[in-house]
Amino acid sequence: MEKPVWIKLSLVAGGMLLGALAVFILHSSEDLPFNNRYDPLPQTIHPIKLADKYDFAGENIPIDYFDVSERLERELLLNSYMHSHTLLHIKLAQRFFPLFERIFAEQGIPDDMKYLAVAESSLRNAVSYAGAKGIWQFKEEAAKELDLEVNAFVDERNHPEKASLAACKYLRKMKERFGTWTLAAAAYNMGPTALQKALAEQKENNYYDLNLSEETNRYVFRIVAMKEIMANPEKFGFFIRKNECYPELTKYDLVTVSTSIPDLADFAHEHNITYRQLKLYNPWLIKSELQITPGKQYEIKIPK
């Protein structure tokens, strides 16, 4: 049935009115301030005000030079606003930093060097694309040169205490070779041969004047940024109680073994712990068994 004329006219008029209203809203919204057109995200973002002075391992950072200040600001911004990663770093630091601090103090290594482990591995037993492993990210050849055992059953790159001692040994050697802790850190990242070549080719004698790979150009600045944020988390908007951090794994007994263990799960259960607990406390045990050569022995942590 055909609609009456007055209904047709009403529909046409209504459509024209809605169209005009839509055009009005569209053009009006373009004139509004940006923050009035959309609901803002629930966050407040500010640039970082750099301090007047920074240092790394007691060595001054030439922050007055624009290139240096911009490189540092980049890492501070990235790590300040990479919330989940940085928060996990802060939580994990309570587990590992006390160990690093004790070992570094005994070995005469600057405390700031503990932040290398954050830059290298995020305080986890990571594996890099180049085959570096552990919290301190040693390649197998370098690990063996530093007296870490790496074989089919044991990888001491994952041993927190032994790997930290190896890191001290390496950093001390690099400091003796290059003269500063800053260059020692750069050598840790890129290797001493490549660093020596860059210093000679560019005729420079300090890290901040060198033009290196993107990774090493950022390396010390990333470490300094982590130091600033993790030492002063509230200043950068990270509020976390001590009891919300991950505890240091200190409650364990040491069991000395000198004969092979064919089944580590059985070994764990004999000591009233799980296989996973055994691996968590002894990440250097990389297989489900432990073959021990005659005359060799290991200390295994058994959590209480």
C-alpha cells in the first residue's frame, strides 16, 4: 500500500535534518581543542628533567655536551615509560643485588657495575642470539677462559655466585687494559678487540667521544638510566614496597656430591623437595642427570 504524501514529506524532511546535524557535528568537532574531542588516556606523561651531574662507577659523565645529554635522556625516557619491564627489574633486584654487592665489595669492583646485569639479561638466565648465557651473558669460550665449567650437564654461566665472580675478573681485566670503568663496560658489551680498534681508528680515549655500534653507543647510558631509576624508583613514578619484591634465595642447605646422580628428580625427592625447586636453586644443573668425573665434586643447594 502506498504511504500518504504527508508521511513521505515527513521522512524526507527528517532525513535532511539528520544529515544537516551530522555535517554540523563533524565540522564543529574539528574546531574543538584536541583534548576535548576524545577521552584522555588514564596517564600523565612528562619529559624527564636531567640533573646537573651524573657519574658512572665514580667517573664523571660529560652531561653538558648535547649529544651526551640526549643519549642519556633517551634511555631514561625509554626505561621510565617501559613500565612492566622496569617494574620487574626493580622486583628482581632485591633477589640478586645483595649477592652482587657482597661479591663486588670483596673483589674491589664498583657497585654501579651490578647494573650491567640488568642491561645484559634483565636479571634472568637469558640466552642471546649469539649464544651468550646467564645473568652475566658469557659466551662459552669466554666462560671457560674465566674458569666457569660448561659441559653437557653443567653450565656455570647460570651459577649466580660463580658467574658474578667471573664478571668481576673480566671487568677488572678490562679496567687494567683500557684505564676506565666506562671503557671496561663498553668492552664487556662489544669485546676488547673491537673496542681497541675503534679507539685507534678514531684517535679517541674515552667512551663518550667514540662512534660505536648502536648497541654499544647506548650501553653505558642504559646502565646509568637503570641505576637512576632503580636507585630512586619513586622519583620516576614506581611505587613498590619491599615485601612486594622478590626475596633473595638464602634459605638452603649445601649438599656436597662427588658421585654421579643418574636421576635428579629422584635426588630431589630424596631431599624432600621437588625437581623444580632443585632447578630454581641450582639453575647451573642443565640436564635431568649429573655425570661427575672422578675427583670432581659439586655443592648443591637444597631449599629449606
